[in-house]
Amino acid sequence: MVKSQQMERVRSTFIGCLFALAATPSVYAQTLAGDWQGTVTFGAQDLRIVFSISQDADGSLVATAYSLDQGGQPAPVAAITRSGSTLRMTIPAFSASYEGRLDSKGDMIAGTFTQAIAGPLVLTRATTATKWALPEPAPAPRSMPADATLAFEVSTIKPAAPDRGLSIHVSPSGLLTTTNSSLLELIKYAYDLNPKQITGGPRWVEDEKFDITAKPETAGSPSAKQLKAMIRRLLAERFGLTSHSEEKELGVYAIRQSKDGAKIAEETSLPAGLPEFAGSGPRGLNAKNATIADFAGLLQALVLDRPVVDQTGLGSKRFNFILRWTPASLAADAAADAPPDLFLAVQRQLGLTLESAKAPVKVMVIDKVERPGEN
């Protein structure tokens, strides 16, 4: 009799636990379908991020990301995985990733959004009342025809406004805008040169800064090759730049694939065109739609002290990637978890190597140049 009562109590307790479990929502069973939104802070900049998540019939997740303060255009989430309450996503178009944990109620995900640097991002499930408005998809940019006249119809060149950073930007219509750019910076960009490959010319070529706006003769988004050809013509017409080339053997850095091969995401959804590089300070770089040759050009122009040669064999393939490193000048004061130096970061994060080598390279000798006249 006592044994029977004990068994009954155990049975009642077991059934009670089942009812309790059934009454408590399981984080594992909750669907993620819907819009999730939140704000990530990078220093003084706030970015509103939205993820629209749906679930296929087979249970797999599909998502699209929107950065409302960076144009707000849809960007496919290339990989989205869920393991228990942990959600991970990668967004190649943003050169970004996100990892967070779903709370027990299923209406909040707390995690970290990484785009060159990391920032906390808490996503909440949007309702009809709280949902942020998404912009209409932008029309696809019209590419500049291959046979277009590679010249600017109108250009304005003024002394640079104070307290502005260096930038070179091209709108979808092909309008070129540069800020705080020296003639040396423009030459480096237009001719794909490191400063060690440019000789001659007066001191002001490097010291004086200009703001430039130039409208192309033919509308449309130019390729990198077309844009550089137009800037070369602008330098000749507005700065009177004449030069000749020589070939010299110089110390270079050669970019090569590591023994295990490159490990960077190839970009196939965007049309071949201008690469995009962005970052936050010297520690981070976001590359989008860039060839390794584009990356080499950036390194030799802005980061390294010698020419950089692409010897990866990856040709015209375009990639999205994030690279984080600690400059040598900051290494002594860096935190224990700081990124490695540039050379180790390139190897670990990109599957590439930067190796010292000797190679014959083109050197520009400036024969003549003059300050631009009135617009």
C-alpha cells in the first residue's frame, strides 16, 4: 500500500512537470520568422540595422539585411545558422557578421555586429506598430558604355575646405567628388602607384589640398579602369601634368596565396565596377567588390611604404572581406586581445601572404605640372 502511494506521487509529479514544460515556451521551438531591428553604435556613429528572416518549408532560414543609415538597400545574408538559442549571420555586401542569443520569450536577440570593428547590437522583433520603414529598392546603376568618351565635361577645382578628410567618391551617374585630395593622391590613384614610384615635381604637389567635382561627358557608373582614365585626362587638362615612365627594380611586397589557399568570400551578385573600401581608424578595413589588385593598390597608396604586387593568380575575381590589424606604432599599447600586425592578419584572416621581394616596377617622372587655373 505504501509502495503504491509512493508510485502515485511520482506519477503525479512527472505529469505535473510535463504540464509545466508544455506551459513554458521553449526557446528551441520559437520561430525567427519576421523583422528584427536594432541600433549598433560605432564610436559616435549609430547605424539602424534590420534583418528580415523567413523560414523555408524544409525549416532552413533565409534572411535579408538592411542598414538604414547606409542607404538602406537590401543585402542578402549569405549564411544564417541557429544552434539552440545562438544565431549567426554573415552579410558579404556589408563585409559584416552578427552573432547573438535569443531570449527565453523569443522577442529579443542580444549580440555583436562586426563590420571592421565590433559593436553591441540588440535586435527586437518588430511589430506592425514599431516596424521601421524600409526604402524602396534603388534602380540598378547604369554602367558607362564600354565605348564612352573617357573625359569630364565640366570640372570644378577649389582649395580644400578645412577639417575634411580625404575621399574619392563616384555617384551612380558618374559624378566624381573628391575632398582634401592632393595632386599626389590623385596621381597615386589614377596611375596605381606608390609614392616611391613618383619622382620630380614641386613640393606643393604633395602639400596643397583640393576639393574637386567633375561631371563626365557620358552618364553612367564607370568601371575602375574608365574612372582612372578620366582622372588622368583631368590631371593633364587642369593641372598641365606631363610625365614619362621609367622602369626600376625596387623592393616590393608581393601578395600571394598561402599554402592552404585564399579564404575570402567571392562577390558574384554585384556588377563589375568600382571597389569600395571603408574602415574605422587604422585597425579595420571593409573591402567590397574588390579584386586583389585593387587591395594591393590601396595598401601601396595608403598603408605600406613600398609598391605592392599582386601575385595571387586570382585575376579579376572580386571579393568582400573584413581585415583587422594593429599598426606597429600602436602595438606597444595594444590590449591583449587586439588584432595581430598587418602581415599576420592578412595570413590568418584572408589566407594570403605579404612577402618582401624585388621586382621591376614602373616609375613616373613628373616633367611639368602647374596649379589649376580658375574654373
